[in-house]
Amino acid sequence: MSRWTAVQKTYAMCRRLSALRGGSIVKYFLDALSCSVRHGASPENYFVLRFFELSEAQRREYLTSGRSKAVDRALNLGARADEKQILGRKSLFDRHFAGLVKRDFVFAAEADFTAFDAFLDRHPAFILKPDAGTMGRGIEKRRSADVWDREAFFYACAEKRLLLEEPIRQHPELDRINPACLNSVRINAARRKDGAVRLIGACLKCGVGEQISDNFHAGGIAYPVDLDSGRVSGPGRNNRDLTEYGRHPGTELYMPGFQLPCWAQVSASVLRGMELVPSLGYVGWDVAVGPEGPELIEGNYSWPGGNIIQFDGVGKYPIILSCLGE
């Protein structure tokens, strides 16, 4: 992003902030620019982490975009190319983490038509997603009965390098929040210099309305989760307004205090995931919770997402620095 583009985005954010909260656009703009220089804060950091309400001492505690970029690079300095590729391609991820990934899948670009056709026979519905992609882009839920010409569909999926996955059935407790969407847990984990893994922060990502993605950048809401207990520890936020969502806007379920099921197993699955990519030092893991326990969805190593694990009001920068030995 060029400096001019960054300035434009910052000004647009400040106009939106002024419209939502009141106050001077110029005052917000100058403060946001100061936060960018002093703390590496992006416009989204300033908005969703409520930097406009924080003191300089508090701002120094937060893992901002600028700081995250630096620590990502430092913690993943020795990352092997093949392990980075495993997290970057969903088909490789599903194969590598067999056992932690329990869903059936077929990658059209590397399958034959017989295997593809058999997958559609096994599953009345499926999730269609790009093999590489972020922020929930390009993900669709489809029905096998709607595929009239399976052979043509196979070649189209192969050309676009699309992955077909069996839908994950989520735990009934998570269905209470939003049954239209797979609501997942994000846990960021870092590897200390002695090799031990430390869990940095967690949140519960929830979809809104009929959207099938719970992604924060696709309109989802993230609720802070206490790492020890697995309970939602406060109201959620999105990146579009300043509302503190104590209740989920779709089902009106009151979220603070909500107990995530199978929490010990969820945490253990993340630690096991880190064991299977030992060269990676910092990963943001997305985990589904089904009736029988957790299942890894994906891992993010190049941009694990610092905003959503800090909605508990506790900046995670000092914890990350401790993993670096600083």
C-alpha cells in the first residue's frame, strides 16, 4: 500500500468514526497518523481496537499491524517453504493434518472424474472454496443435486483449482449462536526460543444472517475468549461499526459467559497442529467444534490476525515479545 493510499484510507476511517461517534474528523485524523508512526497502527487497528479511547501507555501494549508484521517475520524466520505452503494451500492442509482434519474432501485439480463424482454421490451438500485464499473470499455452499452436468462442473473446478469439502457439522451449543454458519474458534500460538508453544489469545468468530463465512472481514463478529476456561469474556465487535455486541444480532443469544464445548481438546488440537509444522513460530489457527470434538479448519502464518484476539482489552504485544526473548 502506498503512503497516499494509506492516508486516504485513514481519512475515510476518520470520517466514518466521526459519523458514528461524533467529534472532529481532523482531530481523529491527526491522532490516527500519530498512532501509525508511533505504534504501527493501521486505520483498522485504530478503529476496531478503539485506539481513540486509549492512553499512550495502553497503545504500547497492543499488537498492531506494524508490530505484527515485524514479529511474524521474526518468529517465522526459519520457516521451511514446504510448511508455509501447507498452510497456504487448503488441499495440502487437509492432507497434512489428517486426523485433526476429519472432513471428506476432493481437490478437483488433482483428482480424476471418478473420484470427483463419487464425492458428490456421498455428500448431498458441499463447501466449494479456492485452494488458496484468505478472509473467506470465494467460499460457497452448494448442493450436489443442483449440479446437472457433473463432468463439465468437474473440469471447471479443476481449471479454477477449487477444493470441495464435506460440510462440518458443528456442536449443538454453537448452533444456538448461528445455525446458518460454521462458527469457529481462532487461537494464535507462538513458539518460544526454547521450543515450547504458548497460546497468545483466542476469540470466537460468528457469522451474521445467512452468510456462510464467519470471517471478520466478511461481516462476522468476533467475541473474546478466555484461554484458561474457554468462556466468552466480553461483548463482540465487527469492523463496520462501534457497537459492542453483548447479544448475537441474529439469535439474540447473550454471549458473555458462553462456554465453548470441548475447550481442553480445542487447545490440545492447536498444540498438536504446531507440532506438525515445527519450523513455524507463529500461527493463527481456526478450529471448528463438532459434536465429537474439535477439527482444524486452517492455519494462518503470514497474517494471523492480531485485532480479533485483543477484543478482551488486553494488548498481546508484550506476550509476543516474551516469546522472542525480549
